[in-house]
Amino acid sequence: MPQITQDEVNTIESIIDRVGMAEFAETVTAIAHGKAEHLESNWQDKGMARVWNRIARRFDKLVPSLELSDDVLGFRR
């Protein structure tokens, strides 16, 4: 399995520092839903689409708690 590089870690950290965790999680949610849609419409792969949609739902469930944490950390929406 590929390892995330330090440059990638730094990039992710920079994004989180700029937009907060809730916005980051919302973006991951949107990306996962997009991947699911692409797999289902272009490859007719309903199984993998379900996996990506499940990932999206799990990230989406985190957003309300992350919004509260972001408020404590000073991120405003």
C-alpha cells in the first residue's frame, strides 16, 4: 500500500489550517460522492460506487462535530 509523503501531509495540513476540519471533511465527502458517481456511470461498477458512497456518508456524519471543534479553534463559516 502506498505511503503518504511528507509533502502530501504538509499540503493537507496547510489546507486544514486554512479552511478547518469541517470544510475539509465536506470536501472529502464531495470527492467520494463524485468517485461513486463516476464509477457507476462510466464503469457500471455499482459495488465500488456503494463503497465510495459509504465513505462519503461516514465523513458527512463527522461534519457537525467538526463544526463545533472548528468553532473552538476559531474557524468561522
